[in-house]
Amino acid sequence: MYAYLVPIVIIIALIAASVRILPEYKRGVVFFLGRFQRVKGPGLLLIIPVIQKMETVDLRTVTLDVPGQDVISRDNVTVRVNAVVYFRVVDPEKAIIQIENFGMATSQIAQTTLRSVLGKHDLDEMLAERDRLNDDIQEILDAQTEAWGIKVANVEIKQVDIDENMVRAIARQAEAERERRAKVIAADGELQASQKLVEAADVMSQNPAALQLRYLQTMNDMSSRNSSTIFFPLPLELTKIFEQMSGGSRPE
């Protein structure tokens, strides 16, 4: 009886070692005597023990957290930047054969690419143009990992940490910029007002009736104020008459 039991146990063990079940999101890279044979899965698979070997690959999108990197911007400002990379395996054969550990390799190349790309931009661009920088980093990573069967779907810069002294300097710069804009706006307003005054003076000089109406309006405004002192403006024509009279009676 024991003579039959031993072969049965061996056969059961071989069958158990041969059977593989892969879910929908995984694939198996099968090697026959060390050489690549084919990609299998998903579902029920049979692998010949010792002769065949299978490496499984997950096809789901992986969220890779890129640790904080010290970056020196183009305007010599040191910042610390961290990001997140979303990638997935699109070619299981390349992901197993071309690279030893595609997850670690993607993480390392993401760190170096992050420093390289951000180092070419100013601090203002890092803070204001994150979408464009994300696209640039994603394109570079995707091109570099294509040979490994990796597709980089998206890159997001999560946070840009700035030194406290630099934060105060940026605040002072922003305040100075606001003051400059306020002065420019005030100067533009004065220029426009002076232009309007010149236009009004030209109109009134061409139409004496308009000048007289303006004179009466000024008198009306002065009479409506509670003041003990009253000023009577003299028309310019009257002053010209006095000048002519004084000039004609001047002895030679």
C-alpha cells in the first residue's frame, strides 16, 4: 500500500506546483530553460516544474511618491520639492527582461528628472506654472521608461517648500510691486485728468458762452458753502482791459 502512496503524493505535489491562477490585472512572463517563452494570463495556467519558470507582473497603475528633493532654481533659490508619479506596466516582457527592478528604477529616474527640470526654471515659474512643469517632467519620464515597458501617465508636483528668509524676501518684493503699480496707476490718472483739463480749456476758449457758464457755476458753488469769506473771480477779459489802459497811459 505504501508503495502506491508515495507516487500518488509526488504526482499531487507536481500538479500543485504546476498550477498557477492569475487574476485579471496580472500577467505571467514564462521562461523555458532560462529563455523567454511567452507572456501568459490571466486565468488558470500550467507550468512544468524545474523546466519552466514564471515571473508575475502587476498591470495596475502604481502611485509612486517621490521623496523631497533639494533643487536650486535658475535664479539661485534653494527649494525642497516633492512629487507623485503615476505609472503602469504596458509590456510585461520588457519590464522583466530589460530592467531588474522597474519600480526602483522609475523612482530613481523620477528624482533625477525632477531636479534636472526644475533647476532650469525660476522660482516664480515653479510656483505659478506647475501644470506646464508637470507636463515636461511626464514627457521626459515617459520617453526614458519606454524601453522598460513602462508608461508614465501623470506627474504632479505636490509641494514647494521655501526657506523662511526667502518667504519674507518674496513678501517684501510683492509689497514693493504693489506700491509700484499703485504709483503707476495714480500717475496715469493724473495724466488723463490733465489731458481732459486741456481739452476743456480748448473748448471754453473757442466758445465764450461756455466760459461764462463755468463762471456762473463757480459762483453758485461758492455761495452754497458756509464760509465768512467770499472771493469774486474776475473774468480774464476784464484784466486784459486794465492791462491795456495801464500800458496806454504809461509815460514815455
